[in-house]
Amino acid sequence: MTIQFNKETFRDDYSFKNSDWAIQRFPFPFHEDSYMYSVNMEQHRGGPAGSVYEKRFDVDEHYISEMEDRAMVLADDPLRCQSLPHMTLAGWDLLELIMVSKSEDYPDLFELHREGDIWRWINKPMGIDDTFTFLDETTLPYGPMEYITRQTQGDFCVLDQRDDNLWMDAGMVTTQADWSLDFDIGMNFFEWHAPVPLAHEKGIFKRALKFLLNIQQGAPARRLNWTMTVNPLLDTSPENYHKWGIQKTTLTPENIGAKQHLRVELQSFFRLPRSNALVFPIRCYLIAFQDIVKSPKWGRRLHRVIRDLPEELATYKGFIDNRPMMLDFLSKYDDGLPTSPGVFPDNETEPALQK
Amino acid sequence: MSAAPQRAKAGAEKIEVIVSAVLPLNDLVTRFEFKRKDGNRFPTFSAGAHTVVHMRDGDRQRLNPYSLMSDPADTETYAISVRRDDEGRGGSLFMHNNVKVGDAMEITYPVNLFSLDLRAKKHVFLAGGIGITPFMAMIAQLERSSDSWELHYSVRTEALGTYVDQLVSKYPNKVRIYYDDQSQSINLENLLDGQPLGTNVYVCGPKGMIDWVHKTAAAAGWPDANVHSEEFTAPQPGKEFQVRLCRSEKTITVGENESLLEAMEREGVDAPFLCRGGACGQCETNVVSSDGEFIHRDHWLEPDEHGNKIMPCVSRFIGKSLEIDR
């Protein structure tokens, strides 16, 4: 396997772009022409070859540039990475999970050599070759969670499990959809989800918590979530809202295809063996509207979903003001033809746009 | 989302193992050790976890949960200790009488319903009889991380003191043994009084002991969250009863010596489960209609759910008719 890593930015000149390969494998989140919350969990045990679901921790062409962006965020704001004192063991669990998974899933990019507690970790794309003692923090340049998540795409919430609840007691969060680890640290599952509209009334969180508490070793799970982002920004944090919020007003009918991005999170859940904690990786994928509509099925469906989305959800996801302009753009790619079920683009079988 | 839809199987993931040692410890308790059949290492587990052991007893499949009591850092070997229950439904008897070194068996991945609170400044363990098993793993884990703990262990007689010698010689200043036949008992009020702030108490033993610890700690002003217990209920025999499974469109009879969950499995109904001891909540099933009386034995359902839900792993029914959503 050879991944050509992009040289690109998620800030300032926004040189981020998806190759045709990345567009094809984009995790489009809508399996039908409408959207409502559900506990849309499934097992995380691979998926179609080449898809983002195939590996335990997907590595793609944005890896190097995403890690550079993370380092910049952390330099400006170290509180994006926090771990309460009792979570260090879970950090080691996470380091082991990622090192083992990546070295097995991408042997040409990552190597892990273990002699008892002496471990050697080689990360070829980032030029890292470190030897350290497992469970001995003094042998790593950062704590175990920070060390490994500076080398792994996606945000990571490490949740302690106790009192029949989950607690946001550690995390690395630099690519988030407008929520703050520094604000949520120490909160339980219901507390950190309190701002979400409609879902509490539907009992979604009670059911989701029950499901998550029961995730067992060897049986990880996953789901998708989504929102909208103007410009390919990874860091849409409340801390930096003054920088990115204003950019939502820069959309015009001329630039919307390039500037407006669908932001999809591939969320997965793994039980950690030593600590019995749960790790919740949240991997963010961005795609410009003009790239989505290259697949006729996705163009038709996205128009219908955005058009019919309840107002509360469009408000919560932060695009209610821009929705009319989005619909003007997307309606050009909806000819009213039916769409095939499922999330994949089906470009070979779906009819071309009829207008 | 339907990237690769896969139906979840009931129960935790399974591991094929070979019995590598059978060590009788005293008249009642035998230790069984397992290695992986494929020669790989076991997954690390967190202390307090259990595994469900699958036993092939003729035509009958028996599944019993046992605490993993080996050192969690030892991924070569898993160990359980089984107390023979002559009055029980036969799982422990099968282990004692039939399981030999070299036998192939299946066990599940570790599942932890009794984990350490890693925030604790100190861990106080209260064990009664075979309830010692999860603490063996907890002690190994805490010794490795240099955390503070102490064990108060109540046994019937010196001869039945499973692992007493080992514990006392290794940790003479952290372990205290109480012998029933010498009228020794844990002075719980005293013990709870004056523990440092941030102490967590864990109890594993007979139901009466667990209730006593919760009650005494609550009376002494301890927060519930600092008092942990694990109690697996073995399914109890009971009168035969019939049940309609409306989703599977089957009517089945639950025999005297099997649980509702086992009867469903025997009939090929894929019902969810994890702990098989009324603790984890995984097998919770809605009652569609009923005319009779439930015998709820689980630790999961709230009293107000007792009319419309049942935990098939341990609970039973007596009456005219029962229909459940499975």
C-alpha cells in the first residue's frame, strides 16, 4: 500500500483537498433520504476493502497534515489534552491498542517490537523511532495518551466507567465540532450531552448509555455523526469560535461549492483491558459540497436531507442561516429520481443527473 | 449506517482454550488453569472481570460465570477457582468431576462488572468464602501499581481457607483472616470508622454479607459510590413452566433444572446474555402478557419494572400463561 500524504493546511490559506480516492471512500452518513437521531450503532469489525471502515484506525492522505495541525493547536492551547490522575492506566491501554492495531493493519507504515516491557515503536510517515518501557511514564516524552494521540488522526475521549455511568476523565480534542474538553472534563454522559436538542426526549441517551456500558473487550462498535463546516477547518472549538464563527458569513452562491463542507465523524468505541475504561475515538472527515455532488446519488440525497431536517437540528448544527443558500446549490443536483439504499455512492449503477 | 452490517452474537466473544492444570485446593475448591488453544496470548483483563465457561455435558451445554483470579498481567494463563456446589444445578460438579488437564473448552473474553475505582486512595476488600477470587486479581493489579489496599477475609475453617496461606505469607501486614469456627468475625463498624477520605470498599461473598456491608456502610454515612459489590446469582431450580416467545413464534417449556435463558438456547433462539447471573442487564426481556406470578432473582430490574420485564438468566414464572418479546 502506498498512501501519498498531502501537503495541505486546515487554516489560513485552506489548501486542504480530497483526492478522487478520498472522495470515493468518504463516509457519507445518510443511508436514506432523510435523517433523524437514532442509536445507529454497529460492530466495528472491518468493512469493504479500501473503505474508512476497514481498519481499526483509518490512516489516509491527510495523516501528516492533520498531525501538524494538532501540534499547532496544542502549542496555542495545551488544555486540549487533559488526563485526570486516575486515567494514566487507561492511557497506556490506549497506546497499546493503537500501536498493536496500526502495526498489524499498516505493517509498511508502523512497526511495534516488544521484548517484555521494553517496546520499540516505529512510525515511518512521521519519522519516529522510540524505545520505551511500557507502564513507565518517565520513558516517554509525553503521557501515554498524549504521546500516541499526537500520532493518530481523530479526537479521543477516554471515559472512565463507574456508578453505571461514563465520565469524561481524559481526552485529546483538537478537531471537534464545537465542544470543549476543558469544559466537559469530569462530566458524566448525561451532563456532557445536555445541550443536544430532541434526543433526550426520545430516550436516545439512556439507550445509548446502556449500550456503551455493555461494550466488551474484543467487540468494538462504531457509528457516524455529522455537521456542517464552512472552510476545511479541523479546529472548530468554542475556544476559537471568534476565529471561525465569523467565516460562516463569508458564503456566497459563487463560493459555496468549494467553501461549504460536510463534516462527518466516524465514532468508534473500544473497551480498554487494564483500566476497564472506554475509549471513544472521533475521527473527522471533511468534504466540499462540490466534491459530494460528483456522485449523483449523494447529490440527490444530501439535498433532500438538508431540505427536510427539523429546524432544531439545523440550528444546533449551526447552519440554519446558511440553509437557504445550501439548498439553492444542492437543488441543482436533485432531479427527483429515487436513490438506492445504503451509504455507498453506487456510481456504477445509479443514473447520471437528469438535468 | 450500514457499512458492513453484522448481527451481534449473544454473549461476549469466545476463546478456545485447553485446560492446563487442575489443582484441588481443599475439600470444596479446585483451581483450573487455561492456555489458549491457538498458542497466542490471552487479552489482558482488568481485575474484577469474569469469564463465562462453556461446558459440554453430553447433549447439554452449561455456561457458568467465574471470576478470573490470576494476575491480570499474566497473558499466558487464565485461572479460575470453582467451589463445588452439591446442591446446585451441576455446573460446578461437572467442573470438579469431569474436567481434566488437556480438555478443550470455550471461555468468553473477560467482562468486568466489578471493577476497581482507580480514583480510590485506598481499597478495602471484604471477602467471604469463595468470594476471595476477584480479590486475588485485584491484589495483583494493585501491587503492580503500588496502590494501597487491605483484605479482610472470612472463612469457615482453617481447612477451607482457600488461598489463606499464600495471602498471609505474601502480605502479612495487609491481610486479616477470620475463622467462623473460632467465632471470629469482621468488626465492620470499627473497620469503616476512621478510614481515610477516598477509601473504597469492595465486598464479594454470600448475599447476607453483601447486604450487611451495604447497610452498615450507609448507616456510617458512606456514599453508595464508594461501596462496591458483586454477587452472581446461580439460577435456582423451580417448577416447570411454559412460555410463548412471540418474536420467534414458539411455545417452549422451561424444565425444573434449567433457566428460561437455557431453555431458549436449547430451542435455538439466539437470546442476548453476558453474565448469566442477573447482574449485567444484557438479557432484559419485555413481557408481552402474563397471568401468574414472577419469581425475580436478578439484581438489575427496578421494582416498578417487575410486572413488564424479566431477566431470563435467573428469573422464573409460576402461573397460567406468559408471553415474552423474544
